[in-house]
Amino acid sequence: MPFVGVDSRVGAARSATVAAAPLQITPLFPESFPNLAVVGTVLFAINHLDEVVNGKVTRVLWIKIAVTYLVPFTVSNLGLLVGSRVKK
């Protein structure tokens, strides 16, 4: 049940704005690419390398591999975004 007098569309619009914020701060992307490469590759090796080596690659596995790389990239971007907005 929504709060009385609160428009739920405002909250949804705010959430969408916050979610898209990393895309608006392009200087943060180059800082997050090393995390994508290093952490993503380590996680790939731990979680999926055996399936790739054994030839058990499926469409679902490719999706899982993509998500494996996107998670550290997203976490890094969000961390940089929050860190850049902290008032000193």
C-alpha cells in the first residue's frame, strides 16, 4: 500500500534516473574497465572455465559468462559514482 499523498510515479522516475546515472558520467568508465577485465576473468575461470574446456558451451552459458563480466563492471561503476558524489 503506497503512502498517502505520495505519487508512486515519482519514486519510479527517481529510480530510473539513479540507475542511468553511471551512463551520464563517462569519465568513470575507463576507471572501471580494469575491474571488468581482471575480476571478470577470475570469476569466469572459477565458475565457467571447466565447462568451456569440456565443450559444454550452451546459449545459457554464454549469458552466464556475460553476466559474470557485467557484475564487477556494474559494482565498480556504482562504487565510483557513489564515491564521486560524497561531499568532502
